[in-house]
Amino acid sequence: MPRFLSLIRIDESNAPAEGPSPELMQRMGELIEEMTKAGVLLDTAGLTPTAQGTRVHYEGGRLSTTDGPFTESKEVIGGYALMQAKDSAEAIEWAERFLKVHEEHWTVTCEVREIAEG
């Protein structure tokens, strides 16, 4: 079965400063448990804010590093899910279900991409 990476993109400037509500965390936990029992979810995690990150860039044979936050970025990757699904339609369905557990004040996008095997 193919594997898919769902990149969860958020707008850090609009995300609640206190983070996800306890109710959101409960709904997320229930969905994660369902996905795990279904054999779909292989791994998932949230990421720390960009203020705690570093970008490493390579261009023209030179490396440079930039410490966060990255003010030029509107959307950033806030987390990921590694899934194994029968096809892209199933992976997208799970991503849609993940987005629907969020409250209306969240702006969240999932980019679902199949992992190139071999």
C-alpha cells in the first residue's frame, strides 16, 4: 500500500497564542486513535513554532543559516502525518477529517503527497 505525507500548514500569525483548546486536543486524539486502529496512521506530530527553528539554505555552493521566526512566511508547517492508505482518495479523506476537528477560528491546510517509493 502506498504511503502519504500530510503536511499541516498553519498561519502562525492567526493561530491562537494559547494553542489548541483541550476540546480540540481530545477530538484530535480520538481521530488519531481511530486512524491508528485502522492501520492508516504510521506517525504524526506537531512542530514547535518557527521562532524556535533554523533554516539552512544552499545556493551557489554556499550554505547559510537563518534563525526563526521567519517573518516572510505566511503559512508554515505546523505538523505532519505519515499515512499508509489504499490510494490518494483515502489519504485525502483522512486529511479532510483531520481538518474538520478544528474550531472555525483556525485556518489550516493539509498538503497530501504520495511518497515516491524505491
